[in-house]
Amino acid sequence: RAAIDAAFTEIERAESLLSNWDEESQISRLNRSAGVQPVVVGDELLAVLQRAFEVAELTNGAFDISFASCDGLWSIRDRRIPSDEELVSCLAHVDYRKVALDVGRSAVYITDPRTRLGIAGLAKGYRVDRAADVLERRGVSDYLVDGGGDMRVSTGSSGASWPIKVAHPRRQAPLGTVGVASGAIATSGDYQWFFEAEGVRYHHILDPATGHPARRSASATVIAPSAVDADALATGLFVMGPQEGLALAERLPGVEALLIAPDLSVHTTSGFPPVVVLGAASS
């Protein structure tokens, strides 16, 4: 019980560090100083930003935390679709290369005054990792931390696996289950938060290159050593689509992926665990 309470406390601490809604958070202070001056940040935030930019580089910008520069243009709740002019205007400020990291000084400088950073694309995974680390430091070796779809698991030395359901993007029933003994698993999909207008599905995963909902995937599930990587890569691979996304995943050590295309065909990396459907193994 004490280990679980400590894990929840760590989640709250990590959330306050990365929150865009908290005006006093380091990320909020960083955005307020865009185009003005570098900001010295803590080692923890610096490490998160470094990993975010590494994933941005790996995915050729398909995952890009500077897309927060376009925050507020789309509204799933209000069914708002921005104009082309609005998107062109904000996309001029979306580019992770507009951010300079000075690791020696632990300083970050957003060079464009209208560029903003938002870490929602990996913050949930980061919080899950922090909670899992707390459990492990307190001697808990068999656990599942579920951050609302982003999970990190361990079964210790038992050799067993946690059965994790993989959602089907168009059905109420899951696609199937996969066994994960240790590491993290996360899914991004066009079915989680969306509206439809004139027969078109507008969902919350936006392509940083166009500003519109990404259209190359219906869902992307990633298994990785850490939840922060699984979280960020699930978004990036979703935007890239099965062909480019799986080619990238095959090159990354410890990473496996399952992508469902818009036609609902299922594509996996060579090492992705068997998907168990109705008791039968299917690839």
C-alpha cells in the first residue's frame, strides 16, 4: 500500500513538472520566454525534451512537440475545423529545430517567439515510467501501471506475461491480446477522440506537416522498453503510416509495433508478439 501511495505521489509531481495548464510549471515559463531569452530548466525536463527531439528526428517530424503552436485551432468538442489560412499561419512556427538545447547550462531557447511546446504526446508515458520506477525501488517486481492506455508492466522473474488487450479501431470488441512480460505498451488511434462531418472523421492525432488529422493509420500500438518511448512512438508511427512506421520500428532496438491501416489491414514488425484472437494465434 505504501509503495502504491508513493507511486501516485510521484505521478502528481511529474504532472506538475510537465503541465501546460499550470502557469508556474517549467514548460509554461519556457513558452513565455519564446523568442526572448534562454530559460534554465531542471535536469528532468531537459532529459524529457531531449528525448522528444530525438523521436522527432527519428520520425522526420511526424512526432513534434512544437505542434503546440497550433493549439486551439481544432476543437473536437465544438466540432471546429480551422481554415486553411489559420493552419498555414500556425504551421510556419511548427518545427522542433526552432528549439536550441544547451545541455551544459541546462538551458532551453525557443528561437521563434510564436513557437510553443506541448509535451502531452509523451507526458502520460513519462508519468507511467516514474510510477513504475518508484514501485521497483520499493521492491515491487510484479506490477502493471496503466496511465489510461499507456502501460508499463513487469512480472519479475516469474517468466509470465501480462495479457494486454489491443483495441480494434472500429469494433467494440478488442482486436485481441498480446503477452508482455516487461516493458511498456501504448496505442494511438483515430477512434479515441473524434467527430464526423459530411462523412469525414476528424480525430485528435494531427499531422505536423499538414495540420490536419493524420490519415495513414487507424491505430498504432508500440511495445518499447519505456512508456515515454512507447507513447511518443505510437503517435509518430501513427502519423507515418504502416510502411514508413514499421520500417522505422524495425531499426529501433527493443521496439515492436502493430499498425492498422485505414482499410483495417493489420501490419506488424517481425518481432511483435502473437495477437491472440478467440484462442487462436494470428499475425
